[in-house]
Amino acid sequence: MKYSIIGLLILFSFNLAWAQSPQELEKQLQEASDAQEKITLNQQLANAYLATDVEKALVFAKAASRESINSGNKVQAAASNYLIATIAERKRDDNNFRLYMKNAINFAKEANDLDMLVRSTEKLSSHYAKKREYDDAFKHTKDAFTFVNSKGYNMSDLENKYNTQRMSLDREKRTLESQISQMQGRLADLSAEKNQLSTEKSKLEEKQEELVKENLLAEEVITRKEEDIMTISKAKNQAEDAAKAKEAEVKQLSRENLEQQLVLKVKEASLAEAQLEAELQKNEVQARNKFVQLSGLVALFFLLLSVLLFGRFRAKQKSEKTLAEKNRIIEQEKSRNEELLLNILPKNIADELKASGKAKARRYDQVTVLFSDFVNFTKIAEQLSPEELVEELDKCFKAFDHIIKQYPDIEKIKTIGDAYMCASGLSERKGLPNNLIQAALDMQSYLHEYKELRIKQGKPYFEARIGMHTGPVVAGVVGDIKFAYDIWGDTVNLASRIESNSEAGQVNISQDTYNLIRYRYECDYRGKMPAKNKGELDMYYVHKKSSVVEAS
């Protein structure tokens, strides 16, 4: 019961850490005087940095372990070592994962902390099982079972508790999958709305064409009426001409007949003129009324059309603006994801993953591997605060990144603590490691300038050993989540051994690498040097480009 309560307090403190920023926790750690408070704050900081800065999380987790052991707190020592093992697992460091998980099991046994014992044993056994080391997995499970039985506890109660926790995690997973499904549905709705707007636009364009046709018909009607008016005017002019002709005939008739006929013709002409005038006025009024009515209808129609089109335009404009903003955000996220992917994978591997969802492992027969490691790193780390230590490491590794970016055939593999690893020759075409040799010399040149500056400032400085070896490797991507590009093979192990046999400020290479660059760089033969588990190997120090190459 006592250890369950302590475990709950630790879990509460971890949850509380999420409500406080790492900066606030570090400030509290500096002001803390009680050992238990320091242990708790170091564990909270390790958990806070676990997702963003694994190396910083490791520093605080180890500090929590030291405080726990020094104060004799076995429960906290078990929890701290479990946390360090979790960080090692994130870093794919199998050796440290096994070491610290076994420490957690031993401390849990000493403290009779069955919860931690079961969690640690289950984690370690699962690890061995994934590695197909079934004997070790069974051994640790059996040891834990024997210990629990010796204490008179019931394992089924613990199993039920962890089964309940797994069920809770499954429910959370289903909830997240449901949210993803809802977001996909929303995207489908937006696409449907876009298609509907396109359809309405087409309908409006068709309606506009119909209105243009009706306007043309109205103009044709007005034109015909104008032609009718011209016809009537022409008939009037013809009647006037006929009257003048008759008047000429009258002059030739006798006065009496003339008078009779004149009176008759005048009456006929007056009657015809009156009829013609009346018909003209009637036609003009009808034409004018129809023109006014038609003009009013056309103006009203275009007014309504303008209002409708303006409303549609504003709605469409607003929708397009919203859609454009969403597309911009999507493109921005896509570009950022692309950039992040290219930061952790070579471009050809990234393209293969995007195309098929997986990348097969490849063998390369002539790859040169470079390992760099800082000398006396632990001693220097003790002289710096955690923030200063991480800042200096970041400064040096960024300088290394900048150097290898100058050479397109060099690929950064990873950093492991204070070690930096890169390689050249990871392509179908074989090449010489000249660029990687020059990059190594550039790294040492940078560290020499960095050392002089730090000495002037009276501050501790880093010096690095660099080792290189050339040979075959297998390269590929491992894992489904948080995958990483890595290389494997005896060449990698030999490069690490050669780096261990180097000295501060030197670039140490193997015989195989020397054979490829000996005409381009000046080297000093060191003789046969012992390498762990590899016997004695011929090694050389590289100094600078050969004078023959520089002259050419």
C-alpha cells in the first residue's frame, strides 16, 4: 500500500509537469534544497523534454537517478532508471536500454515495488522477444514471477490492472481515429460545396445568354416598327404627289368642271390626308408605348440580374477566399512536412517512401563511414550547466552540418550523444572519399578555431577524435513510427574502432581508406594499432592535400 501511494504521487507530479513550462521547472530545481524535491523536479524535466530533446531529457533523468541512489530512495531510483531506459529505447540504444531496465528491476525488488517490477519486466521481456532472444525474455519473466510468489502477492490482480490500462489506451486510439474520420468528411463537404458553386456559375452564364437573345429580339421589333413608320411616310408623300398631278389636270378643264372636280378632289384629298394622319399618329403612339414598355422591362431585368450576380459574386468571392486560405495552409503544411522528411532521409529514400509507403534496404560495396567523438566529454559536461552543454553541442554539430552540406555526396546518418556520424558513397555509382576526407579536415579546423576562442574567454572547450573506414554496408529505413535512415555492417563497427584509436585534433583512417586517397592527401603511417575485437589494424593520420594535387 505504501509503495502504491508513492507511485500515485510520482504519477501526479509527472502530470503536473505538463502544466508548467520546462523553464519554470528548471528555476524550481535551482532553488530546491530537499533531495526528494530535486528527484521529483529532475524526473518532471526529463518527461517534459522527452518528446522534443532526448539528450536533455537523458541529462535530467540521470540526475534524478543519482539523487535517488545517494538519498537511498529505492522507489525513485527504480522509476528514474526506468525513465533512462525509455530514453535509450527512443535512441535505439539497445545496450543502455537493457542495462538501465535491469537496474530498474533490481531497485524495484529492493523497494518491494511490484508495480514497477511488473512494468519493467514486461518492457524488458518484450524487447528480448522482438530481438528473438526468447531465452532471456523467459528468464526475466520467470525471475519476476518467482520474486512475486516469494513475497506472497497475487499476479492476477496486477495483470487485471494493466489490462484495464490497455483498454483505456485502445479507447483513446478509437476516439482519435473518429476525429480523423470527421475531418475527412468535412473536407469532402467543402469539395461538394465547391462543385455546387461551379454548377451555379454555369447556370448564371446560360441565363445571361438567354437575356442577351431576348434583348436582340426586342431590338428587331423596334426596327420593324420604324420601318412601318417610314412606309406610311412614303405613302403620304406619294398621295401629295398625286394631288399635285391632279391639280395640273384641273387647269386644263373647264372652269365649271374644274370647280366641281376641284371641290370633290379637295374633299377626297382632305379625307385621305385626315385618315393618313390619324393612322400615322396611331402607329407612332403604339410604337412609342411598346418601346417604353420594352425598355422598362429590359432595364428592370438587368437591374435584378445585376443584384443577383453581385450577391453571387460576393458569396463566391468569400468562398474562394476561404478556400484559398485553406489551400494555402494545406500547401504550407505539405511544404513543411516535405522539408522535415528531407531533413531525416535522403531524397531518393524519401521519394520511394512517398511513392510506395516503404523503402527497401540496399547494399553498397564502397562506402566510407566517418565517426567523430568529443574527448573528455563527461569531464567538460560537469563544468557546464545543462543549458550551456546543450548549446555548445548544438553549435558544434550545426557547424559540422554546414560543412558536409558543401559536398553533395556526403549523407549525415545520426548523432549519438556527443558522437557524430556521416558517410559518403551511398549511391549506385562508386566514388572516392576525397570530399569526406576534406570535410573531416574542415571539422578539425573549425574545432581548432573554436578552441582558441574558448581559451581566450576562459571557458572549457571541446576537442574531437575522428576515425574513418571504407567498405560495404547495408542502408535502409527501420520502424513504422519515428523511423530513421541508418547503415549497418562491419564497416560501421571498424570505423568506430578506428575513431577510438584516434587522438584529439587528428583524422585517423584505415588502410582501405588510405589506398583510395593516398595520392591526394599527405598521410603519416602510425603502424599496426590494436582495435577492440578486431586485432591489429594499419592506421594513418591525414594532414593536408598532397602538394602535387595543390600544384595541379
